[in-house]
Amino acid sequence: MWDPEKYLDYADLRARPFHDLVSRIGVTSPRRVVDLGCGPGNLTASLRERWPSAALECVDSSPEMVAAARARGLDAALLDVRDWTPEPDTDVVVSNAVLQWVPDHEELLRRWAASLPSGAYLAIQVPGNFNAPSHALTRELAASPAWASRLAEVVLREDDAVLSPLGYANLLADAGCGVDAWETTYVQPLRGPSPVLEWITGTALRPVRAALSDAEWERFRAELTPLLDKAYPPRPDGTTWFEFRRVFVVARV
């Protein structure tokens, strides 16, 4: 289950990759713009502001996120992105921090590229920091004797959950697209107690939270906290730097 309020912690910092992605979409008057995995809709609303004349379509697989997006006035639909197919007038498709949750999404990208009209843009962004201490320490704790049996069915993403920029570039070029692919590591300034734990609670830790009771969850957090605090020590001014690597692809069909 997704928690829209928790996901919106550090909303400005989380939004930076989205805006960097969308800024590279070179279309002025699209007919239809689609946000696949719209979350609580805070970023989808910026698509409506940029292209006010376009039909705006947004979907998410989380009922909680869809409810939050609808509360913002968006006509969000509850749908798994694997079940989405483009309307004939779809000129822009954005998928921001979604496909890492979709196994074998490479075939999905091929299908979308083949289904979109000529000249349409397909823009995706996925995390590329699965080997960072934040994620590696979480996997190690989940696999420890104290937690292995309880979390045996939980899937925690590793680096092979996504391709490199070159991998996506080759995939979409082979699908006949013009491709702009790159990666960026943002050095995010976090503040407050155990800020990295709070950051990943809304995203990477979501499968762990869903598998545990409230008491177990508090115990898991208590064990993970000192590991993360050691890996990400605060500066004397209270800032904790968090390296946040992202992979971007903008493909023109």
C-alpha cells in the first residue's frame, strides 16, 4: 500500500527528476498527454499547466494514490501500467519512477513504442541507486536471521531492476525511435533525525512495511536506523547529503 502523505515528504527534491525529464520533451501542442503512474497527482498537475489544451490522461495502480490525485481535481484511473494501451491521439507519455516496479518492462517499452503515433514522445525516469548504502543495507537487514523468514516473500529491488542509459538507448533505438538518454546523480540535502530512513520509507521500504505488523515495522525501523545514520552521517550544520542517481530516457517515435 502506498501512503500519499509519506510519499510527498521532500516533495520538492523528489520532483527535480520529473521536471528535468519533462523539460526535454520537444512538443508544443500535443493532443493527448498521459502520465503512467501518476501517484498523488502533484506532478501530473504541472503537465496540465504546460499543455493546457491537451487531453490529460493519468493512471496509477494504487487506490490510495488515485484517490489523492482525484482530490487534486484530476480524472485519475485505477489501472496497472501493463494494461494500458495508447489512444490514437497520444502524443506524450510520461512514466516517472514507475518501471522499476515492473518486471520485464523492456517488452512493455517496445510495445508502447510500436503503438504510439509517429512523432509521439515517450519519456521515462527510473532510479539507478539500488546499490547505494540505503538500499544495500535494507536488503542485508531483511536477509538477516532475525528477519529472513518474515520477509522471505518481499521483493527488494536490486540494480538489475532497471537498465543503464545505454541499455534503454539501444532498446528504443532498435524499436525505431530517436533517443536521448542520460543519468544524473543529485546530491540531495536532507535534514532532521534519520532523514535517509524517512526518505526511503515512502518508496524503497514500502514492500517491507506492507509485510510487517505495526510492532514489527517499528522494530525493523529501529534496527535499520543506526545502520543508515552511520552510512549517511550529518554535517556539523545538520545537513545529510544523500546521493540520488536517476536514469532518464526521452524517445521520439
